[in-house]
Amino acid sequence: MELLKKMRFPKRYSIILLTFICTSLCYLERIGFSIAYTAAADSIGVNQSSKGLILSVFYYGYVVSQVPGGLAAQYVGGRRVLLFSFLLWSLTCAFAPLDAGKVNMMVVALFLLGVAQGFIFPSIHTILAQWAPPHERSRSVSLTTSGMYLGAAGGMLVLPSLVKNKGPQSVFMVESALGIIWSFLWFRFSSDPVRSEHPKAAAAGFGEHNLPISREKKIPSAGNLRRFTKIPWKKIIFNLSIWAIMVNNFTFHYALYVLMNWLPTYFELGLQLSLQDMGSSKMIPYFNMFIFSNTGGILADHLITGRFLSVTKTRKLLNTIGFVIAALALMAIPLFKNPSWTVICSSISLGFLTLGRAGFAVNHMDVAP
């Protein structure tokens, strides 16, 4: 951070870098729990159905905290809610007993982890909406969210060996320590933005409030968000653009989470190949997601800023290309019964799936103002 200050980088770059690290650690925790719990459950003979039920508890907690997380970020501030959420899941990791025999305690811990991480992403998007100007919006969101895949790739590379050498519980302790370190950095270096005009944004047809100049309205700054309490729920619920974003989110995350939770199990049971024996090849699908996510963001900003395509056409183009190719590759996975083709197909599927994030995952920031 001191280096960033000396180089006179804009403050928003350090904020975006910290949110990138944040999502990396979040997904390191998610993939880590899947790996660690699978090892703990296999050691006492828990069946696959029961393992799937336990793993799903995280997402129940995750889904119930999404809307409250967005409201909290609006009224309290995304910066504060993000810090609280990170501390909550870090402390939960530290005290959660990774013992497949203690089902009730595991369920409570997983639910709390889901609730904590459910607050994180609404907070991040609130922060990015305040810090990222329109001409950098796609690449900022893509970089931040690509941290998820880099974290998953790192988890697939390092954590199986950690489980083998130090035991499943060691995964939670490492994740907790990393979370607390990040929380300190966020507390020390984050801040609320001061609104200013961005010349490139104006050149692209946007005013300082991230709206097209022709229809710019008074939008609250970061410090005044809590004073704007009226939310147009009726317009939100009956808006077709919002429903398109929701359907895209559901489709994307259904494919992503099924692969993320079950790919380790598929390698070990379907292909009879342990994660330890796969070496670095097991991280290729997630590393591919990191590359494609950032490629999509840079390409989207270039198409919009250069006026090659409108914002709407850019979102639709990247979203459609990404999802169609991802679907075809996903359907091809069961056709191959060797590890190499499974890695190739899953890499193509997950890579193009994240290319589509430059469409739906940014579009809510286009329409929300």
C-alpha cells in the first residue's frame, strides 16, 4: 500500500485491489471447506448424499443474507459492512469444529459462514459503484470477481496437500488467519470516496454520477446514502431487465457451484484420481476463469468507451457468447472418461461462463441508478 501511495496511483486502484484480495480469500474458503470436509467425511464413511446435504447448508445462509446485505451496505456503508462480514466468517472459521461426526455444530458453522459471505458481495458492489467510473466499470468488476477464481485455483493447488500433511482442521485455521490479516488491511487503508468528474467518463458520454449526461440525476454520494430511504420496490420487481439479470445470475451460479463443490469428488470417484496425484492440472479450470473474467471486462470497456457497441449490445453479446459455449462444454464433460478431457471441458465451460460476467454481472450497476 505504501508503494501505491508513492507511485501516486488513484485511491480507487488500492480499493479495487483490496476487493480483489477479498474475493480471492472468500473462494479459497469455499473450495477449502469442500476439500477439507470431503476428507473428514470420507474418513468416517459419510455417504455422498449426506455430504451434499451438509455442503448445501452454506448456500441457505448465503441466500437469506443477500438482500439484508444490500440494505445494510446502503444505510451503514459498504466499507463497514464488508469489514464486519469478513471478521464474522474469519472468526467462524477459527472456532468451527471440522468434525464430520459433530453434524449439528457443522451445520451451524456452515450456515454462519454462508450468512457472513452473503453480506460480502452486496457490500463490494456498493463500494465499486461508488469508486469505479463508468469507463472502468466492467474491468473493475471483472478484476474484483476474478479474485474468486484465483482463490479457487490456489485452493485446489495447495489445500489438498495441507489436508494430507496437517489434517482437515488446518485448512480452517489458515483461512481464518488470512481473513483477519485482510480485515486489518481493509480497516487501515479503506475509505469512502469523494465524488469527482472523470474526463474519460465524460468523453464516453457519462457524467460524474455514472449516468449518461443526457439523463443525469442527483445521485447520493457515499456519505449520504443512508438519507435516501425510499426504494422503488414495484419498479424493481416488475422490471424485465432486473429479471434478466436474476435469471443470468441463477444460471451462472448453478453451473459454477455444482462444478466447484463436486469437481473434486468427480475426480476422485468418477475418474479414480486423487487430487494429490493431479498436481497443478486441477487448478487449470479456475485459473482459466481468472483469465477470461478479466478479458471480458477489458473487452467490454473497450467496446463501450470506443463506441463500437452500445452498453446494452455489449452486455448481451458477451453474455450470450459466454453462456452458449459454456453450456456446450458442460454437456461434453460426461462424454469423456479420462482426466485430460475432463480438465479441458471444465476449463472451457468455466472460462466462457466467466466471460459472460462482463454482461449480467455488471448490468445491475448500469440500471440501478
